[in-house]
Amino acid sequence: MKKNLRIVSAAAAALLAVAPVAVSVVSTADAADDITTGGATKPQQEHRDHNIDFASNLGNQDLDKAGFSSFVDLNNFNLSNFLKDVGSKISVSANDGSKPEIVATDEAQITKKATDDTNAQFQLKQSDLHAGSTYYLQVAVTVRGLSKDTNIKYTANNGAVYLPNNGQPSSQGTIRNIYLAIPLHFYNSTLHDQPSFGSTYLKNNALANGQTIEAPKTVKINNKDTKVSVNDSATVLAAIEKLGLSSNRSSYATGIQAGKTNVLKYDASNTDFVKDWANYSNTIYTPVDKPDKDRPVTNSFSSRWTPGSDTYTLKRVNIFSGKFATVTVAFNKNSEDLSFPLIQYRTLTGELNNEGKDWFSVKQANNTFNTAMPVATVKLGDSNWAETVLNHFRALQSSNNNDKLRLTTDNLHVDNMNVNQSGLYNATLKATNSNGKTTTLNFQVAVSGDKKDELANYFVSAENGQVVNLVSIVNGTVSNQNGVVANNGQQIVVYPNDTTTVNGVEYTRVASVGKTREASNLWIPTKNLKAAVEKKLEKTGTVKVMHNSYVYNEKHERVGSRVIATYSNVDVYGTKEINGKKFYRISADKEEYIDAANVDGTKRTLKHNAYIYATSKKRANKKVLKKGTTVTTYGSAVKFRNGKAYYRIEGCTASNKMYVKKANF
């Protein structure tokens, strides 16, 4: 993908080498990189009607798409081959209808600074190139295919690139010896540095890479609570600031503590919000590379918000490893729209009970927030893995409509799924209701194998609620410089049977999305893992249910269609008040409850003398309950065949049924 590039003056290009700048994700019509004249001595030519534009695609394409242009990987890099291939990666276009092309390149070299001096002392050898540094590709090009009118004068990149002969083409439509200087940012993909983001507002020091987080709905504007609107950039900026986004640069820098973060500052004057990225990003050096401090990579962030957009995405690249992290802030217009489908998930592994609920609702909208992604586990080689995953989910028309939506494998997508390879895979599940509205759930699928390849869900258990560093282990040496941390209480997927001990500390291997077990070089101290099973409560007794009882969760929502039948003996684990009423907990490890009125009964006083019935026509005995007597009844009244309502009363059993007419109370 070739990209039009923003052009700055040669003087500005020189300034890039010594000053950090904010870089924005931009459209192809805007700036992403800087092509200038080779030297800073050439004057900028005035704007003219005829203009040519140079562009390049010299860097890693994935980084380029993420907003980090001209990042070149030193791993397997060959300087000689790179310079030979330069001509195919520089393009030129014109605004006057002509069709220019680059027909020759000459004097291609890598230099420390932008200079038009081609003296060999300025040329760098491959051994001179270091990760985390910016150098310049300098090359002279010949362009043909321009207008053959020698009275025309061209500018290049709106005057930032100097054209010989004052921009006049030859009678063949050619301009020769155009010197270009293109900044290249070198990294090494074999390094493990992985940057990350955090949020003080969410009390989350380690947001998942690619995570979408929800913006606050209200902010303070002039000391007044104000609703955040995507049509009001001031409220959007305030919401971003309220999130307290911070960034972990994750460097190998000498003397810099691992995990140290810098808080991002914002500029309200434009939609390129981030003003002060990493004001010390130009002082980060590795112990080995020692790049010159006048050649730092300064564009380690990319960001832009489009007015009216529901999302704001911020990305940070590690200038040494080329790995980048992404976080998206969602100002979702539909985040509270209950007309969207409701996706629910339940226990996904048989061991993780997700706080004891049977079914969990996912936020409804066309951009679901994945702050707590569930993990569905399938067995290695399971040919029906898709159905296995889907069995853990259900979808309803909406929160106000419990009609079920059919979920099929067409609704499920798993990135690069290989059920014959154990590992962790990103997945999405979409549900569309009869109104054409779609809810998307982001989650992960774990393919669990045998022995060391077995995967399991755990929770991170950190002392005093702090974060835990995930370390890398190479040749028996532990390094916590990769910048990856996990929050206390965070769900994590590990290989519980793959452990190693270094200096008396046992570590367990952590699963990484898209990587095999052996390729995932992330480890967590085993002591910081807690099995993803809640501690079971002690039984407090056994009760007899005297009325058919629905099972509820702690929010008084029914748990599926479960009903505890009358006269059942049920173990209980204490009681809980829900909406002002007493309930018995009936599960040791799940929040499942039944109404205590169906067990303890309700005391009622008779207003009339009353017989005790076994059926609508047959009395249970000859006893007459006198007016004013207090009687314990169970549950709501039931209707007999004669159309009259009766309460079940104390003493009633399956073989000795006892009822009193409701009308007598």
C-alpha cells in the first residue's frame, strides 16, 4: 500500500532529529511521514499550479496501517538489497494530468542526518544501524512523464522537495537529480518489548491489547455535571482525560524501572488530542545499541478523533521491538439501547463459575465493550468445536424481549482457528435481531491439549492488590523488562502443567493469543495464580420446599427455567435478603436462591372457621380451625378444579395433603 506523505521543510526535517513531536493517524491525503530535500541548505520553492508528490512504502506494512510509517525491521535486514530495491518503493504523482514515473535512482544511502553531501563518510554500514533510532534514506531520482512544455515550472511536495533547474522539465518531460531524504525508524522484531495502556479511572493498570473501554457518561465542564456527547469535542476531551489513560513504554532502557508509565496529556485546541506524548521517548537507549541522542524515534504514538465519531483510538509502538498496543475509547450512542440483542454466556469451562451466575449478559450495542472477555475452552482435535463453543452462549431479541435468537456457526468467527494446535484464539460472536440490530461479543477460545498443552483458567492473585509482572525466561535468566503486567483478580489462561523453577521461584507459562505453547515466552510466578473456582460455602442445613420454587440469582432474575419441586429436601448455604425479602442460598459455589416463603411459610390469621382439605371435594380430616387461629401457609395460593384458591398449610406432606381456602383468611 503506497501512501501520500505530509511534507515539511528541510529545516523542519532537521529539527525532527532533536525534538519529540506528536504524530497522528491520518488519511492518505494527510501526513504520515516526511520526505524532504536531501540537504537543509536548499530554499523552499514557492507554490505553483503544477506540483508532483513523492510517496514511499519502505516500512513494515502492519505498522504503516497502524499509523507508524517507515518502521524498518533490522531482523533479517540486508542493507545492500534494501538499497537496490528502493526504486520500487518510491512513487510519484502529479496534479496536472501527467503520469510521471521514477525511471532511475542513484546514490542511495543511509545517513545519520538529512544532508545532500554524498561523501562516503556520511554513509552508514549495516553494523552502524541500531534499533530505536531514526536514520535517513537519501537517494537521487529521475522522473519522466511530466509535461513537455518547458515553460512550465513544477514544485515537488508543495515546495518541500527542491527541484533542479527551478522545476523546469526537459522537452522530453524529464527532471533529473532530484535529491530525497526519507526518515526511517529502525526496530528489531526479535525483542520482546510489548507496550501497554492503563486507566486510573478504571483502576486497571494493564488493559488488554486491542481492548475497547467505555468512556465516562458524564464529565465536569465549568464545575457542572455535563453529559458526554460525540458532537461536543470539549466533553469528549474531558471524558478522555477523566479516564486517566497512561502508557507503559516497556523498554529495555538502562536505569529505567520496568513498568514505569507516563500519563498522556491532551490538547483541547484540535482533535489530535495528545499533545505531550512521551516527553522522554528521545532519551531511551538500550545497553547495547547506544543510539545517538540526536537520532531518536519520536513518533511512538498515533491518534486522532473525528468529530462525531463514536470511538477514539490510541496506539503506541515500542521503538525498539516494533510491537504496538492499541486501546479504543467508545462513546457509544447505543450503549444503553435496550432494543439491541442480548447475548448471554454461562460457565465456559466447567471450573470457572463467573461469580456464580448461570447466565451473564453482555452489554448491548453495535460496539460491545470487552473489558471482561470470557474464555471458552475446547478439547484439542474436537471436530465439533464450533458447536461446543456455541453451547455456552445464547441470544435474546432484547432485554425487553426474551424470545431466543438462533445462533449458528455463521454467527461465530475465530481468528486463525486451528483445533489441532493448542493455544489461545481471539473470537467474536454476533447476534442480529428481527429489527436488524446487531450485538457483538468479543471473547477468546482456548484449545486445550494433554499434559503440558493443557490450558486452564486462573485468576491473578497479587499481594496488596498490586499488579504482577509477567516475565520472559531465556536460557535460565528471568527478565521483567517486557512491560507486560496483569492486574490483581484478572482472568488469565495458563498451561498449568508447564512450569519451570529459576532461583527457587516456580513460574507457570501463560498462553498468548496466536502463539503455540513453546512460542509463548510469558511466565507468571505460580504463587500468583488462583484456580478459577470460588471457594465453596459450608452447608448450614437442609430444608423442605413446600411450594414449587423458581431459582433466582442475586438480582432476583430467574436462573433459566429451573424449578425446585414441592416436598424436595434441599441443602442450603445461608440466607440473603433480595429486594427486601428473605431467600435461601441453595448452591455452595453459585449465587442461586429460592424464596424463603416457600420453605418457612407465611403466618396468616383466620377470619372464619375453616375446614382442612386434601382435594376440592375431600376433607383431609375432621378438624375445624377456629376463627382467629394463626396458620402457616406456603407460597402463593393454588387453584383447585372447583375454581377456588387454597393455601397449602403446615403439616402438609406428599402423602397427607392439607389445604385451607384462601377466602377464610
